[in-house]
Amino acid sequence: MKKDLLHTPEGVRDIYDRECAEKEVLEARLKDVLHSYGYSDIQTPTFEFFDVFSKEKGSVPDTELYKFFDRYGHTLCLRPDMTPSIARTAAKYYGDRLLPVKLCYDGNTFVNDNKYYAGRLKENTMVGAELIGDDSLAADFEAIQMSVDCMKNAGLTEFQVEVGNVAFFNGLLNAAGIKGDDALDLLVMIQDKNFLGVEEVLDSLNIDKKISRVLEDLPRLFGSEEVLKEARELTDIPECLAALDRLEALNELLKASGYDANISFDLGEVSSHAYYTGIIFHAYTFGTGEPVLNGGRYDKLIAQFGVDKPSIGFSITVDRLLSALQRQQITVPVDVSGALLICSDETSSEASLLASALRDAGEKVLLIHAHEDKTAADYKEYAENAFLTKVYDYTRAGSVVVTALDTLESEELTPDALKGGN
């Protein structure tokens, strides 16, 4: 029974040692980019009222939420998505702001789906940003720009940000009168690039043949900016043309600023999150079949909380990004510094004073008592696992043997001399 308690539930895991250190560094590097653009940190509760994430808000399906009750009988759930939480706070705290609000976050989300077999975790750490109260093209550009900068600052050299506009897909659906389950079936098929599935759904519907052909072509409409020109030749629906106008204008900004190298376009880029209304984008890299970044414009979501504010944002799945970096053998630089200070019963008090003095001087010090059955090699391994660079052997009064782990060279100093060297 006790051994059973050592295991975690399906879809969640422990993160420890070097991986944990790398993850914290990665989160900090991503947040550095967001802070450099002037975005301010915000924290929202891990669980909220169910209605914040209900189907009407366009988040994940009700069946994939972790739901429970408080003592008053209210239905609560663990947040499956950060955006609705940010939308709620925007309506509550920033509803009267006339100028745009720029927020960023770092927190965990929880989705009780059945895709663990595909390598998906049910708990993920998300780092992201939301630009609230700005419907301009410049806001779209900034979101894409930050996404590219985040990927680069994470250490990726090969990645692609695929950009689409859900208004193109929605324009086709509206013109054809496709709604409800039929619209959802098409969305899933197009999202999965399931060409035969798209044809089967369309064959079952009595819609305009021209629109049907465009919908059949959607999964294939991805690539360079030439895709936008090709799509313009396929339809004259005003909503679709307006969506292409937005993408073409965005592309000009990306080219002018040199951000186009990692950009491609995908008019089959759609999302199961119904709150997206315009520009939508995902970042992909080698080592994972899922996007490491998801984002888009959601101009109607905050209005569901009582304040009408157009917005755009994105979130990065840190666990997935770290996994991709590891598979690409891209090292996340972990801080390696400080010393392991070994003391004996005889030197315990003096060693504690020495450790405090070294810490006050800015050095990281891990203090432990010596064990009779441990060798110098054991202490070296222990120090390396703790990301330390030196070992201070203070087991004899008045003498500290300092060993550098990179060269294994040692020298003997007095405690006062060691303090003076720091």
C-alpha cells in the first residue's frame, strides 16, 4: 500500500533535479521577453466558478473539466485555460481603462482529457500574455512578434509560427448556413488535416458547390504568402476577403521588421476554442507533434463578463517546449555556482558561522555534516547534482580544504582567509 502512494495519478508527474532547474530557467527566459515588452504580471486562482469556463465561454468541453463543489453547493473547477480567467479579471479590474492593458502570467492548467496515451499531460505549466482593449493590426503584429522572440529566447533555432484567420473559416460557414454539430465536425476534420473526413461531411450537406470546394481545399491552404493570393481567387465572400486583407497587411509588417523568416500561413488553422474571432497562430518545432504555443484574437470573450474589449493573446506550454528542447539536444543553461560545505561535530558551530558569512557575501552555500561511510567522490557527485562548483571540507578545526570540481585542484585555507576571498 505504501508503495502505491509513491505513484502519481495518470497524466501528472513529478519534476525534479536538473529538469526542474531547467524548467524554472525556461519560464524565466520566457517571462523576460514579455516583461521587455512592458507586460505586467497577474495571478489568478487555480480554481474558479464553473461558469467562468463553461461551454458558452468557448473553453474546453465540460467533460474535460475537473469539477467539484464548495460548502455552499457552488460548482467549481480547476482552470483548464488561462484566457477566460484573464478575461474575467480584465472585466472586473480594467473595465474602465481607455488605453490598452498588457498582462502576462505563469501558472498551471488542468484538463481531464483522454489523450494521455498520446503523450499529453493533464497538468501543464503555461506562460503567456494578453493584450486587452486593442483591435488594431499593430496589436496582432505585437503578439506574433513576442511569440517569435519567446521561441528564440527559449533557445530554439528551428521553429515555425503558423498564422491563420478564423474569420475566413467562419465566413464560409455563415455563407453556407452551416451550424451546430456540422460546423464542429468540419472544424475537427480541418484541424486534423483529414481531407477525406472533410469531403464526407460536406457530401452530407446541401450547400453551395463553390463554398464546398473552398472548404475542401482549406486543409491544403498552407505555406508561404502565396497561399493568401490563392485563397483570394477561391471566394468573393466579403467576410473571407476581409480576413485575407488582415493577413496580408500583417504579412507586410512582418516582412518590414524582419520577422517573416519563421512565419507561414495556414487558412485551415482553426481552434476548438470558440472564443477566437480573428487572427490565430500556433508555433511548432521538432520533437513534439503538438504546438508549443497557441494564440489568437478573441474580441467577444470579455463582453461575456460584462465589458466589451477586443483582445489578443497567446500561451506557451512550458512542459512541451522543454521536452522539444531536450529532444533537439538544446541545453537550457542552469546556474552552476556556490559550494558544498562539509563540517564535523567538532567544527559544526564555526562552519555555520562561515556559511552565513559566505552567504552574506553573495555565495550559495549548502552545509552538511560529514558521514563516515562517504568518500570524496560521493561528495563531489552530491555537489554536482546540486549545481555547485566547489567543495569546502571543514572537518578539521582551523582548516578548510577547497576543491574546485572542474579541475579537482585543492588548496588549504583558514576560515578567515576563505571569508576574505569572497
